[in-house]
Amino acid sequence: MRWLPVLLLPSLLAAAPVDPVRQTWTHLTATTNQCPEVFDYFPGGGLRILYCHAKQDLAISQVAELAGVPIWVAGGPHGKATGLDLTNHREFGHYNPAFVTKIVGFALPAAKDTRFREQTQSTYDTVLQSRARIAWVAHERLAIDSRSRQTELEAYKANMKAAEPDPYFVERWYDYVETPDGNVAKTLVAWWLRRYMDGTEDEWVPVLRRTMELYDGAWLAQHERPREKPPQ
């Protein structure tokens, strides 16, 4: 009987539940494109192709379940947890602020696990680093230049309301910020403008900052504006 635990070990390990978030972090570089209609730039490209790879291990429905709150507020083209409408030029998903504030808690295991951070540093460097840095630079430009931000917001809203929205409207932001990849930058400028529209920009900045603090701290320290000290 003393061998029973050893004999049962394989079945016990097989029955152990897989953490989809950790699985995604460790397996992301080996995933395949789950959106055959989308050209596969991976590991490069913007947020769309990243989603198309990540969903191999982490479905939208699982993300909502892990968060414990809806991802989007009511309305919009993908307000349900069943998938995304990536071709709508008139509407976009409005994030639920309560969801965004929970992201670090369930989607960044490295925040509480130094060893896991070390194990997944290569995933960040290969897949996420370029996107995160461009996202940071794009946000800084929009945050600092409020006049330009307002101009772009009004133009973006006007295009969505047009009789025939221009599906290539984001091309106007190809050179909006100085980055090594204008194709990714234009989509991230558009993404941040949508966050200004849905009111979650303030919630998303700490998510991006915390991710970069964990995996890209030296770069962030060189590019982050000094934070204002609270009045004494």
C-alpha cells in the first residue's frame, strides 16, 4: 500500500486544473493564429493578432469568469463574453471600469511570483515588449497634448458617425508618435482614443504601468513622466 500514492500520482497530475492565465504566459510564443481571416504578423503586429494567438489558451469567456465581472458595459458590438466583433467601424466595446481594475489581480501572476516573472520574461520580451512600449509612448503623447487629443477624438467620432465610415481611418495616426512600427502605433493611438471615449483611460494606465514595472522597469523609468507629489 505504501506505493499507492506513487501509482496514483500520474492520474492526480492529469486531473489538476490548468491555470489558463499561467498557461497563456508560458505558452504564448508557441500558439497558432486562431483567426484565419487575420494576417499573422505574430509575434509582431498589433493587439488584434495578439488576441488571435492568446485566445488559443485563454478564451474571452474565461477572462470574464476570472474577473468575476462583465468585461464590457451594456451595448456595443461585443458586449457579451462570447466573442469580439472586430469589423465594426461605427461602434466599439466600452470596457467596464470594474473589470479593468481587476486585471492586475488575475492576469499578472508575476506581481506575486518572482520566479514566474523570471520564467516569463522571455514571453514579454518576444511578444509584449514592443506593443507595451508603443502603447506607453502613444498614451504619453495623447495625455500631454490635450489640444491634439481633442482634435483626434472629434475626427474619430465624426468618422464613426459618417454615412460610410472610412475603414482605413486609423492610417492618419501612422506617424502620430515616433516609434519603430507605425502600423502598430496607429492602432494603439486608436485604442487609447476609445479609452478616452469610454472613460477607462485612468483605469488602464496603471495596468500598463504595473506590467512594465514588472518586466520592463529600466525602460519605463527612462520614459515615464515624473509623478506629481501630493501637497504636503
